[in-house]
Amino acid sequence: MKTTHNTLTYLSLALSIALVGTSCTRGNDPDLIIPPSNGSTLTLNGGSGESAAENSVFVDLSADEQTAIKRTSWNLGFYSGSEFRVILNSTSGASAIAVAKTDINAVSASDINIDDLAIPLGQPGAFENIDDVTGDISKTVIAEIAASEDENRVYVINPKGGSHSDVLSEESLYKARILRSGNDYTLQYAQLGASSFETITIKKDADYNFKYISFANGPATVEPPKADWDIQWTWSLYFGGIGTAAYPYGFSDLVFINHLAGVTSAEVIFDEDGSSTGKPTYADFSASDISGITFNNSRNTIGSTWRGTSPPNAVGAFTDRYYVIKDAAGNVYKLRFNEMGAGGDGGQRGYPELEYQLVK
């Protein structure tokens, strides 16, 4: 997400660099501002797994870049904002429950009912052991990390039991306790049956929304810097139904916006024959139409609304809608999905195609 820069200034900067014999890159010179992309067409690298594609894909519209990471490559994300919040990996189907103990070595399988970690997919109202599926950072299963150590309990974590085919077992569970360390975090963690634990400090980094940890491998690289992505395409725990009938479900093809970094978006549904909605088509949408858009900062503004997977609705990428996305730098793009990989849209499941164009 880069800001625009007039041509004269850009050329002057390049000349100055040449004269002093130095080099500038995106990472080491904050004065070098790269103009945003005018748009492109991307096929996202979801990887193997088809409807349960193995990767989450982060897209930076203004740079025409995508970053694919294995969904199961991390377990906990530590918020770098002012609050002390820790998220579970909903893209691997994680759940957690609190134990009424603060000594991690004192926690064992006898302290829990393993069935409490199961995620009852399809059961209305059963969201208690998973993070808020809309990404509300104030509604994490793990309570905000308190300044007083005595208030921070041990949690038992099921890393991926929300996947439709996984079976819970004691051997697959972990226990974790998280403390504050100044403005950073201290994580204590171990497998549930262990009598000792590992300790690691996770430093907040203002350039990122979260810093990530894998129980198996330690620090993990997941999201790009928060200024360098706009949308995420992924499989994740989400919801079906509406209102009191809503239920947790493992959804494929979800699209989330980078709401924590200031990205906003809106959906535009139009009649393909232009007869009644009064909304411009994707091709016709221009800068003059932006004033009629109400941008939303909800993470799931796009969600699963861009495609259908079962009759009687259309199957594949919907052709009667597109999305208007404003990045944190103020660049406005229109974006539509051409292929999902289902029905007659010609794509390959797990490798959706999208196109976008800079509007302003």
C-alpha cells in the first residue's frame, strides 16, 4: 500500500541518488515512495487441498504482490497494538479452554474434559471455545493478558480440531500461559502431558499486526508487514446461519480485509443488464462513483459473499458483484473475482483468479 508521488519529485529523487552514489530500497529509505499499481490480474496460490487449500494468501493491491503461507505453520498470534491480546489460529481450526490454575506444570489431562475442546460444527450458538469469527480483537478466547501475573491462567489449546476430518486426542493438545514482559509478551508452553515447559519472549512490533509462534518451531513468519497487504484469502472457522441460528463452520474461499491496519471495503451488487439496481457495472465504476460508496472496516465485509458452492444459487464466482477497497494509504481499487474453481467459471479450486483496477 504505497502513496502516489508526482513525476517531477520522483525523477529528482532518482537524480539525487545517482549523484551521491548511494542506493535506496523499500526497506532502508523511507523517502523513496513507490507509486501504486494501476491494477492487475492475479491467480492466488492456495496450494494443494482444493476446497481446504493448504495456504492462506495475503494480497497487496498497490504492489501487485501475493504472499502464500501454510495455514498450519503457526499456533498463536500476539497483537502488536496497545492491547495485550493473543489470537488462536482459526485458519487451522484451533480452539481453547481456560483452566483454573496459573502453574503450567500443574496442568494435565485430568484438569479438562477433552470434549470441551471439540468444535460442534453446525450447532447453533456454539462459539465459546473459538475466537470471534469476524476478527473482533476484543473477543478472543484467551482473555486480555493482565499486568498482574496472578490473573493470567493456563489455557489448553487444540491446534486444529475444527477441521472437519480431525479427531481430538490428548497427544495433540498443548497448554500455554501468557504473561506481560514490559510492553512485550512471555509465553510458557508445552504439550499437555509434559512436566516441564518452554519459555519464549515475543516482542511487539509496530510494523506488524501480530507476531506469530509455532509450538513446534518457535517464531513463525505469517502476515507481511501491516502496510504491505490489503486482503487475505483463506480457509477458516467462520459461521453459517444468521442470528440465534448461527453456527460455527469450516469455510473455504473466505476473503478478509486488513481491518486492523485501516483497510476498508464495500460490496457493489448490480444488474448485469443494468435494469434496476442503479449501480454501475465493474467496467463503468469510476472515481465519480466513490462518493456513493459507504466503506466498512469490518474484517469480513467480503467474506464468502463473492462465490456460491451449491445450487439453487449460482456455483462459482458471482458475476453480479464487485468490491471497492480503500487501502490505508487512501488508494481506492475496484476488485472482482473471475474464477473460484467450481461450477462453470473455468478455474481450479484453491487457485482463484481476481482482477482489480486503481480508481483513485
